[in-house]
Amino acid sequence: MKTKHLKASGLGLAAVMLLLAGGLLLGGCESDAVAPNETLPEVTDQEAAQQAALVAVGIAHVGPQLLKFDGLKAGPAELGVYPYDFPEGGDITGSIVLEYFTGGEGGNHSSWNNADYGLLYTPEGEEVSVAVELFEGVEVVYSVTFNLGGPINRSADTATVSGPGTLIMGEIVRDFTLTNVFLDAVSSYPGGGSFDFTAGSIVVTVTYDGTRFATVTVSGGATFEIDLDTGLISSVGD
């Protein structure tokens, strides 16, 4: 089966999001793109939830790097400041910077392996690209930026991070803010915490619970579930 690569360029991915929301796009089937100058309709609760789901997957992919980093993955850096490029050929491409401290927030830079506070962020003007196979034959590629920080528990290899970020899909840019998202070095499923995602007038809250599935609550009252392996959402109660 031929895989459809849905890149975050122009308005093509936005059109895909609309089709996904309506359940009209099937793996391996062709679909018409939105014309370059066509105006997109206002985002719906389900479309906003699906966009937030992409962020949820991006966090699950990138966030644990704060703990999995071993100091050998980066080139020369000053003490406690480590630039890291994701390896070619994977689901994630781009660069992040990891900073480590002892003495908590505002403390002194330290090596990665004895830090009690860390920062994870994308360098100014750069993005991290994430590829997700929503279902067989359909892969979406989008970008995220992060500016996250929080305490690290090295004995347990966990961290709790908060901070802002963005989702970029061609001309669409959405803001989100993490609150106490619990990361674990041995799991790609955040163990707790949440983030708020803004899509126009709609605010979406995504809550993690340590399992493969996260909960999405839309400001209008609708509730969805995210599969963090595939990025797809489903309506709760359907």
C-alpha cells in the first residue's frame, strides 16, 4: 500500500485535519487538497482536539530526551549546556538544547548526570519536525517548538516540566502551555500533568495519566481520547 506523506506545507495539512475530523480520509485513499487561496472554515471542537493530539504525541516523543540524554550525544558544549541533533532517519528531526543545573531553578550549571533541574528548548528560529503515522498508509509531518523546564529526580530518572510551545502546520500556528507534565526516562507516556492548547476561540486541555491514552477536554464540553502511539482521537462515549 502506498503511504501518503502529508507534509506541513501550505494549506494541505489543514485540509487533511478537516477531513480527519469528519472521518472522510481513509488510509491509502486519495483526497482533494484545499486550493491555495481558499479560506478555511472556523476550527471545530474535533479539529482542535486532533491538532492538540499532535502536540501530545510530540511531547511524548521529545520530552523524555531531558532524562535519556547521556552527555555523549552532543558535540562540544559549555558545562551544563548541551545542543542535541536528533539522528537522521527517525521520526523526529531537528535540534534542541538541554541545560542542566544543581541548586534548582536559578542554580549553577552542572553536568547532565547530577542535575536537579533542567531546561529543554528549541533554539530561537528553529523547529523540531515530528512524523506520525495516523493510521496505515497515512503519515503526517508537522513541527513543534518547546521552552520547557522543571525539577529532575535523578535517582528515579523522572522530571516534572512546565512551559510554553507552538504547533506549526504550514500557515497555522497554535500555542500551548504545559503544566507539571511528569516525564519518565523509561516511558514515552507522560505520567501526569496537562497542557492547554489554543485554537482560535477554542481552548483544549490534554491530561496525561501514564498510559497510552490521554484525555482531551474541549472548552465547549466535548471530551476525546488520544492514542499516543498513533496520534488519532476518538470521542468518549462513542
